[in-house]
Amino acid sequence: MKNILRNIAVGAGLISACMAQAQNLNSAYFLDGYVYGHELNPAKDYERKGYVSIPLLGNINMEKTGNLAFTDVFMLNNSGKLSLFMHPDFTLEQALDGISANNKFNVDMRLDLLGAGFHAWDGFNTINITSRTNVGFKAPYSLFEAAKELGNKDYDISGVGTTATSWLEIGFGHSRQFGQAVRLGAKVKILLGAGRANLNVENARLNLESPDKWIVTANAEADVSLKGFTWGEMETKEYKDPTRGTYEQINFSNVEVKNPSVSGGGLAFDLGGEWDLGKQGWVKGLKVSASLLDLGFIAWTETHRAYNKGEDFVFEGFKDIQIEDGPGTPMKEQTHSFADRLSDLYSLQAGETGKSTSMLGATLNVGVEYQMPFYDKMSVGLLSTTRIQGGYSWNEERFSCTVSPLKWLEGSVNFGIGSFGPSFGWVANIHPKGFNLFVGMDHTMGKMTKQGIPMGNNTGFTLGINIPFGKSM
């Protein structure tokens, strides 16, 4: 936990090293036999009497989306070694070729610990215990430009931010039919907060007045909500004006976490609905649906704040970063060195400790599905997904074709386009009597580095093994 908090605070997310927000498998949205359809839309029914998930294997989901890829920050130098974009072998144009004006990414992980669903009380009911983690990162082009160019000019590096939240979720859902055409559902979720860290840097400028020292002015705020957390021993830094003496700054290498426990509690709701226009007598085979997920909050009992006063201070720059080839693991050494320098750039000073409340990142889904008139086991659909999370918000439209050739076999292929570019997704769902296996990707994984890190902007993987019971309804 200490290393995770440190990396979050100093922006180590720059190199996609955080493998820890919770995303659902959108490729399975239109699958009738998908066990976890209720997590995409709580109004969804399940085709069998019920199911029981296999602990820890019922639904494993990891997703990384963004416009900043691993290969935008690490590249092969002239010696064939993986090196930070600041390596002298790379020209400024080469180093910044993949960097956008506003760079961001989100990393999500969902792990269902326990889960079950059953038909009773005139509807379908679900119970689940799920571990969830959400990481987000954003940074402007100028931050990468300043680190690489080291030019004698002003850089506006406002808009840097990282956020991460981890929690345990205990959910209870119910959906039921209203007439022939409408189905509604809702889920209430009790949240147990494991921890949260957040950093935001605004109104930040960086100027090189001499070859040795950078002068920084920034308004930065950070907070960590985690029981047992302390900033640790401070380090001494100097102001731009030597007559003002020195001040104490947080050294993220000294952060400590002792005996962490539940750090907060909260409540969230999922709401959803489906409308079958064919059963309504309007357009045969046409359905529309919508859901709003994770509408809720976590109240933290212990939040440790830090801030920058917005005064000029000395920053020694990025000149000491290990970017030359050498012994050991170059990528790891460069990552740690870059992270250390970013922590100096923020120059945070410890503030007060108290309570706080944070909202979850809500997700809005809107879907339209049309069953093919020439083959009723095939349908096409459009799913619009919008994450509502301030500076880390994003949107995606996913076009899909779903086929169910057998009662126990169905699948979908789809194409997505949105805030983070195009992607290709797929899912296969096998569910004969007494067994269910599904596997899929919303963003098909491409090449990987030798360290096992995906090289593309967007990637993800979902796998689940469950035990359905009862005949198809």
C-alpha cells in the first residue's frame, strides 16, 4: 500500500505501472445468458432460475483505457534497450510524438469475491461481495515537454492530477417485469472504503533561470484517506529568495502505513430499465435500455491533507534522472527516478487531518438492440457508455453484433469509438446445464513488453466461472 500511495502521489501512472476503477464487460451487454448482466443494467433478467459464482473466479475484470500508452513514455533506444522518453538517443520530436495536448488514462479492476442470483418475490434477485479499485491520471503536454527539452523558458504545467480509490462493495439487487414491455431494476450497495489518494496541481508554472535550478510556482493539493497513514519525516528545501530561508517538504519515500484497516463507509445505487418496443406493439424486435451505475459516496474517517502555498520555490529539475544505459533494470530505475523528481516538483507540505467525503465515478449506459428479422438468433446493438468523474470523465460508443446459435452458446463481436480512440471487443459465453464460462475483452490486447505490460492505449480482460441452476426460463 505504501508503494501504491507513493506512486499515485508522484504520478507514476505516467508509465501505466498501476494495475489496480471498476469497469464492466460492455461487450456482453446484449447477451441474454450473461450471468453478470445485472452489473451492466440492474433491470436485466437471467435466463435460468439462478446461479452461484465460484469464489474469486466468478468475475475477474481488469481494464485500462486512455490516450497515453506505455510506448508513448518508454521506447527502444539505439542499443535496443527499453528507456524513458528522456533518453538522449531520442530527439524532442521522437520523444513527444505520441503525447497529446491533454493526456489521461483510467485503470480499473473488479474482483467478485462472492455472488449469487435467484428468482423469487416476483423478480430476479442478486447478492454480491466485490473488491473494486479505480485509478485515474491526467497531465498536459507541457509536463513531458519540460522534462525532455530542459529549455530556458516558461512552461505552463497546470492540470496534472492523479486519483485512486479502493473499496469493498456489498450489493443487493432486485428487478421485475411491469406489464409485457417494461422491466425495471435497482441495486443498493454498502461500501467499505479501503483507501483513497488524490492529487491536483493547478496554476503551475516552471521556469529555468539557470542551468542548475528551476523555479516553480504552483497551487497543489493532495489528500490521502487511509487509517494508519503518516507522511513520515519531512525534508528541507529552499525558497527562490535565499533571504527567506528554508521550509519542510513531504518526501514520499518516507510515507508510512501502519496497521491499515477499514477507512470509511458509504452507500451507492444502481438504477436501470428496459423497454421492449416489439412487445409494446410498435417495432418488432426493437429494445431500448438505460442504466445509471455507482451513484453514491464514501465518507472517510481519517483524511491526511497536504498542499502547496503557491509560492516560488527551487526545483533542481530532471537532470539527475537515470536515463543512460547502465547496470540493473533500466526501466525500473528510470521509473523510480522520474517519480522522485515529480514529487519534488509538487513540493507538498503536510496539512491538517480530518474527515472527508468523496463521490464515486458514476457510469451512464444507454443501449438500443434490434433483432434480425431474417434470423431471430442474431441481433445488432449500439451501447453508449459515459463515465462521469470530473477531469477523468470519458465516453464510448460500441457497435455490436450478437449471435446465439445454441441455447448454451452465445457471443458478440463489437467495435468501439470514443474519448480514447477506436477499439475492437469480443466475448464468448458458454453456459450448458450446471456450468458457465465466459471470457472477453472490450479492448483486445495487442503486443506486450518483456515485462508483461500492454503496449497499446486501451486493453482489458474479463474471465468468469459460475454455476447456474435450474432450466432456462
